[in-house]
Amino acid sequence: MMTKDDLIGLLVCPMGKKPLHRDGESLKCTHCGTVFTIENGIPNMLIEEAKLPEGCSTIAELKCVASGEVKYDG
Ligand SMILES: [Zn+2]
């Protein structure tokens, strides 16, 4: 049977679909650097609630969105 941690290991960034790096109670995208928090064992994968990487103040500024790789019309 798969544990919650196994499932978390399968998650990808909702923006670029790139792997995430687990760091304590957060998951960081290895590509765009967005940080998703894990609350009570449940990752919050909503990009609107994620912590954007340094230098990005909006989702449109994320590396994967700015480059045109990912479409985001929020
Ligand atoms: Zn990403």
C-alpha cells in the first residue's frame, strides 16, 4: 500500500509539470522554484496559494510561464 509520503513523491508542479523537491513541510519545484506547503500531511497544490520564488511577484513572472512554456491566464 502506498503511504501519503509516496503519493507526495509522485506530485509534480501544476505549472510546468516538473518534479518537486521535498523540504520538510514544503515542496519546491525543481524548475520554477515555487514552494507549495504541506498542511497536515496534505500538500496544497494551488498555484494561487503557493509561495512564489524570489524575484517573482506574480504567477505570470514564473520562469515557466514567462518563457511561454506554460499557459496561465489567471
Ligand atoms: Zn514549477
